[in-house]
Amino acid sequence: MIKHDVVIVGSGLAGMRAALEMCKDLDVAILSKVYPSRSHSGAAQGGIAAALGNSEPDSWEEHLYDTVKGGDFLNDQDAVEEYVKAAPDVIYELEHFGCVFSRTPDGKIAQRSFGGHSKPRACFSADRTGHTILHALHEQLLKHSKSIKIYSEWYMHSLILDGDRCNGVVVSDIRTGAVEVMQARAVIFATGGYGRVFNITSNAFAGTADGVMAAFRAGIPLEDAEFVQYHPSGLYRQGILFSEAARGEGGYLLNGEGDRFMEQYAPARMELAPRDIVARAAQSEMDAGRGVDGKDIIHLDLRHLGEARIMERLPQIRQLGIDFIGVDCVKDPLPIQPTAHYSMGGIPTDKTGHVITDEQGTRVNGFFAAGECACVSVHGANRLGTNSLLDAVVFGELAGRSALAYVNTVGHAKVNESHEKTKVLEQFENIFQQNGSESYNDIRDEMKTVMTENCGVFRDEDRLKVCIDTIQKLRERYERGKVTDKGKVFNSEIYEIIELGNMLGMAEIIATAALARQESRGGHFRTDYPKRDDENFLKHSLTYPKDGELEIKYKPVVITKHQPAERTY
Amino acid sequence: MATFRIKRYNPEKQPEPYYEEFQLDIPQGATLLDCMNQIKWTLDGSFTYRMSCRSAICGSCAVKANGHALLACQRQASHLVKNGDTIVLEPLGNMKPIKDLVVDFKPFWDKIDKIKPYLQPKTRAPEKERLQSPEQFKRIDDSSTCIMCGSCYSDCNVLEVNDKFLGPAALAKAQRFVEDSRDGKTHERVKELSKPGGIWDCTHCAECVERCPKPARPFDRIKEVMTVALEERVTNNTGARHAISFTKSIKSSGRLNENTLPVESVGYFNVKGLFDLLPVGLRMLFKGKIPPILHKSIDDVDDVKRIFMEADKE
Ligand SMILES: Cc1cc2nc3c(=O)[nH]c(=O)nc-3n(C[C@H](O)[C@H](O)[C@H](O)COP(=O)(O)OP(=O)(O)OC[C@H]3O[C@@H](n4cnc5c(N)ncnc54)[C@H](O)[C@@H]3O)c2cc1C
Ligand code: SF4
Ligand code: SF4
Ligand code: FES
């Protein structure tokens, strides 16, 4: 049995920041199924929000209001307040770590505009902000390598819970296939989002819901699972992201007729309205037959920005266009479509990063979560761009601090090693022995397609029922799948199969929670209930496992400063 | 129909690697990674490689295609088809294969570790951000784009014969700190980097620049570190001495005079590469701005002399 004070699962911004918070005092392990610097945080392009006021006066109060309005008033405002207040110091600290930021002429951190933010608030490093922050944190991790043990290319399978206390995780070494129990006084999940359940997505192959489903299987509910953000500018058919920074820098969205159609949907903010609104506008244009060449294509037009500005501010986006579709955005518009991008929902936590299980805020002792896998909820029904890198760093730090305080009060609890290990070994064995005839690849493809088509930008009761029904059948077929590779060394096939199992579970939870929410709010839009319904649905959903079925409960939203108002842009 | 000729290796099954061929219709617009996934998901589930972001930013998917390292997710497969119909896929070089196209990155990371890859600030942290001008940012902009994919490391010739060489990625990462206006250890860093295994072991072949999928372009960064090393007068080593006598030799004759170069100097067999270094030596000798004409080719002694006179004036 491996033993540490704290085990962190996930090494994106949230996980690494948590590790740095504790490494001076504790023996910390950080575990990731990809090498830490390959985590998906690195893909974030546009920026990280903080009211620094480096290019225009700004305040945390405005950041708070923008965030709450952007989230369609489903955010817990007490948590948002702490989060936006913490933002500036968090950015300065990243800068002190050595993070490479673009600069203003007078040497300060440069800031630019982003959708839904009323001020230029996005601190950035050209168009690779996530990458530079991830690497700056990784550098700090290497600096403290004596007190942080990195388990790179290790996979977390399950959470060890004993009553209301968390005592570790069961993991395996991808390189050798060896299953191990990791005993810990506290566990932090920072496992990221789960966009991979959709066909068109901006997420990495690693975004497969492992963390949230491990929590769910241990009996912990998932909060606001129905809220998935679709980003307006995914590369046509691939979903790879062209950052909103492209619009922040002044890019236009054009339909097949060459019109800047945002004029019809958000005349005041145009292309810089929040993502849910822009994504719906784009989808509506395509659904009405006004896509480019009659296809599901919208044009992102940057030509008027000129080569110099594109090269200075958006070089990577230009390169992506050239490499992936042979379009140079200096000369031609980029073909885009909405892409599943961000999971607002996740493991419920309080504002200190403790995982909670109900309306009363009952804690699971020793279990913390931060970043995209968690739901605090600071983003409500729709996250504003640049707010999630901030979320990962702020709550990574807070979860680390809370875990540190908690660990100082408890010892290691007893863990039944062989019992915990056997459960995971059996899972491996079952897949190896199954000998079925179903192709896991087909199952995965069908899940993704049904999710994008029926649980995407626009939803309704019929489509969601089709979706749930299809997923349930796919789950049955999953039990009869056929595996080729039965080896132990770096068996990536078996891990993909386990991940598919997690995604099927998550897909069903998303669709079920979406069916229950009979209103439209933020990222969740029901064509059969097109209005927001504060009377009945100004509340967070909590989806629980119950005897193999799903049970949905709700908890109230924390409203402090801003009463829900109509959302216009 | 294209043929993917893939180097397979599975130590659990047989100790030696072998090649296996798969036939696949390359879908329109498919990247090499799309095709590899197609092979894995429909033809042979045991085919093994790394991948994650599929947008050229995580650095997982570097492999050798037709003998050269590249990011599988960044290349259109159809552009790689050679000899009518074949793409040859092999694991990255200079690292041990674990299974199929997955190699052991340990030596790569160990070398990154060696260059102290973190800011060692000059000053105590101020209340807000440390100031850094856009020009100072520009000096570390390119090196900070490195995604640690290992493509350069795979194809670096020196590493094939000298596994002590820190290699292009680690040296590019070093430039990121050497030239960071906020870092206080410039001198210590270039001193360390001038030791055997460091910057002067590079043979200037520029292969790493060809292979780098990002603007990091290691050899360009190595030249910058060399410049700083000479400016910091860290010259008590073979490589630096070599660069200096090379410059002197060119200055007097307009030609490379092999006799005046220290014979024991290691690694220099690439004259074109040495010409690249001219400005570095010059900067050291004259500590001034380099006339742009130096980047052009030098055919005439008088030209060279003129350049040096101009440099002298500055
Ligand atoms: C293309 C793109 C662009 C974006 N741009 C922006 C932006 O400009 N601004 C912004 O604020 N946000 C942006 N976002 C969102 C933001 O990047 C993410 O929400 C954030 O980085 C999540 O960080 P994280 O630390 O929670 O998780 P991640 O960085 O996703 O890390 C998850 C970690 O968990 C590990 N893991 C997962 N499952 C397991 C398992 N079973 N076992 C072991 N390890 C596991 C992974 O290996 C990884 O290390 C963008 C997102 C995408 C996809
Ligand atoms: S230029 Fe130097 S570092 Fe780059 S590949 Fe050649 S020898 Fe290696
Ligand atoms: S320098 Fe370029 S090739 Fe080398 S690891 Fe970095 S990104 Fe890859
Ligand atoms: S999959 Fe991330 S770089 Fe290719």
C-alpha cells in the first residue's frame, strides 16, 4: 500500500496549485493519467480574469456582477464574491512564479476584452494563456520536487470512502498495469471536465468524467450536471477551439449570407455577448438554413484585423487554421460551429473546497475538489470566458489550504487494502474475460452523436428521452464489448474502455438532469420551455445514485447582492 | 488507400520490434492522429501511442513519420504519404521504446530538471506584478511556447552519440530564464550551461529547428544563450574559445583558418553552423549592435573587413 498525507488526483491548474499550497508542510502526491504538463489546462488560449484595472479602471464588484449576470443568476453569490476578490492576488502570485504574460507598454500585465465582461479583464499571454500558466506551475512543482511526489501516467479508478470519511484512492500504473491502493489523510480531486461525451467538443481525449464518476459511484451527488457550455467557435466538424480572444480582438461572425447576424440577437454586445447566447444564435442561423453553403458552418472573419495584429495577438489560432483545415485567417474566414466546451456542473463543494453532499452542506471529511470537476458554484448556468482558469487557480489554492488544515487534525484511517484492490482488479478482469462481440468504438461514437444531436445547444423533452433511452441501451451493449489487447504494459485500450464506462454514466446523468429542468437558463436551453422560470427553477440540481437509478433533488441558490433580473446584452 | 507501415513493439509478446502494415483510406482532412485512431479503433486495439489535446498544445503525440519527428495531430495525413502510398511510423528517437510508439521520456525530463527550470527572481516579490516591458517579454516569448513534445530531442544528432548532452529542449528552456528580465541568476546559469553537455556541445546542425512544431526553435535559442555567455565573459571553456578564435580568424583573412582554431575543440564539423555564430563572437569582441549585413553570405575578404570596421565604429 502506498501512503501519503494527501493525494491530489489531476495535475492541471487546480491540482498543481493545490500541491504548491501544501508541499511545505505535508508529504504530497500528485497523480495524473497524462504527464502533468500535458493536462488540458494547457489548451486554454484566451486569458484569465481579474479586475487588475491595467488598461481601464475596474473593480471586483463589476467582476462579480458580470459573472452573476453571465451565469443567469444561478451562481452562489457568496462564493463568487470570495472568488473575484481573490483574483488579483492570484494573478500577481502567478506572475511572481515566473508566468510569462503579455505586457502593456508600461510593463504591466496586459488585459483584453472577453465575452460577457464589461471591462477588459482578461490577463493573457498571446493566445496560449493556459499553456504558460500550466508550465509556470509545473516549474514550481519541479522546484519543490523533494516534497511533491509526481505519479505521472497513473490512473485513478475509485475513491475509498468509509462512512463520511475519505481515506484514499485506488489507482494503477499505466506503464505496468499494477493496481495499488493509495492511503491518504485527505484526497483532492482536480480531474477536469467531461466534454468528451459529445461528438463535437473542444476537450482533450483525457476529458472523460473519471473523477466525477468515481465520486458519484461512492454515493456523492453531482450538482448542475445539465449545464454544459457550448462554445460558438469550434472548428467545423472537429470542435477544436478558436479562442473567444479572436472575437475579443475584434473578429466578426458571419452567416452564409455574409451578415453579422449577432446584430439580431445581442445588438449591444454583438460578438462579445456571453457564449450561450452567441452559440444559440449561431445554431439558430444554421438551423434556419443560413449556414455557409447550406452546411453547419458559420464564418469567423479576422481579415480586417490585418496580419500584424493577428501575428502579435493570435498567432496560434492562425497556425491551427493553417494546420487543421488549410485556411489562413489572414486571407480567408475560418469555418466554425458550436462545440461542447465546459462543464459548469460537477462535484458539489462549499466555498472552501470541501465536498458536500446535500442542501445542508454536509461534508465528506477529507475529500476536496477544485477546478472544472467541481461545482462551487461560481459559474451558475453559464461560465464567462477566462473565469475558469481563475476558478482552477483560486479554488485549487483554497482546497489545498483546507486540506492542509484538515490533515493537521486527523491521522491515517484504516483501509481494507485487499477489499479495495479486488474491486478494481475485478473490473479489469471482467473486461478481459467478457469476450463479447460489440465494438467499443461503435458504442463511443453512438453515445457522442446522440449527445450532440439531442442534448446539445437546443434540447426538448422528446429529444432528451431519445437520448436517455439510447444511452441506456449503449450501457447494456457495453457489457458485451470486445477487447483486443490483454497485456499489462501500457494498455491504452483498456483505459479507453474504462473511460467509456465513465462517460456513459455521465451522459445519462447530464440528459436526465436536463430533462428534469423544465426551463431555459444559461447553457441549458429547452425549446419546449424557452423562458427562464425563477419561480420553479432558481435552484441547483443534485443528481444522486439510488439503487442503480438516478434521483434528482435540488438546493437553493445563495443570493446576496444581486436579485435575478432579465438578461439582455 | 494508403499503407501505414508501423514499427510495433510489445515486450510482453516478443523482445524484438517488427514492422506491421495497415491499409486505410485517408478521410478528407484527416490528421495523422485521426488515422492512427482509426487504426486503433477499427483494425487493432493494441496499437499504442500517446495523445490528448489533438490541437498541437499538449505535446503528447510526437512520433517519427517517414524518419522525422512531428506531432501526429498537427499534420494532414495526405501530406505525409510517400512513394505513392506509404507512411512509415516509428517511435521518437533517442529515448527507449516502452510499447509501439510510446517511449520513455525520463531522460528528457531529467535534463529539463538539470537546468533549474524555474524563475530565480532578482528582487523580492512586489505587492503587484513585476514590471517587464513588451520588448523584454519578446525575448522569452518564443522559448515559452515549447510544449515539451520531444521532437527536437528525438532528432538531435549529438544525442545519438553523446547522451550527456542536455539537448535542444532543455537548452531552449534554459534560454527562457537566462533572458528573463526578472531572473537574477543569469551569470550562474550561463556558467553552468557552458560546461560539457551544455550549449557548446551543439553542432549547429539546426535539425531541431526543422522539427520544432512551435516557435520555440531550440537552436535559435541556443545561439542566444551563447551570446549571453560570451557577453557575460564566460569564456573559460573550449566552446567559447573556439567561437572567439573563429571570429578572429575570419576577421584577419575573411576565411576560416583551421590552424588558428584550438584543435581539441569538440563537435565543430559544421562550417555553415559556425558562420551562424559569427555575430555572437562579434558581439563579444565589440559589444555593440551587429550590422544586418552580417546575416548575408560572406564571399569576399574586403566585405568581411568592412563589416568588422563598421562594427568597430559602433
Ligand atoms: C480549448 C480550451 C480553451 C479554453 N480556454 C480557456 C480560457 O481562455 N480561459 C479560461 O478561463 N478557461 C478556458 N478553458 C477552460 C479551462 O481551460 C479549464 O476549465 C481548466 O483548465 C480546467 O482545469 P483543471 O485543473 O480543473 O483540469 P485539467 O487541466 O483538465 O486537468 C485535469 C487533470 O486530471 C487528470 N485526470 C483526469 N482523470 C484522471 C484519472 N482517472 N486518473 C488520473 N488523473 C486523471 C488529468 O490527467 C489532468 O491532469 C478552455 C478550455 C478548453 C478545452
Ligand atoms: S542544432 Fe544543436 S541542439 Fe539542435 S539538433 Fe543540432 S546539435 Fe542538436
Ligand atoms: S523545443 Fe520544440 S520540438 Fe523541442 S520539445 Fe519544445 S516544442 Fe517540442
Ligand atoms: S495530441 Fe496534444 S500535441 Fe498532439
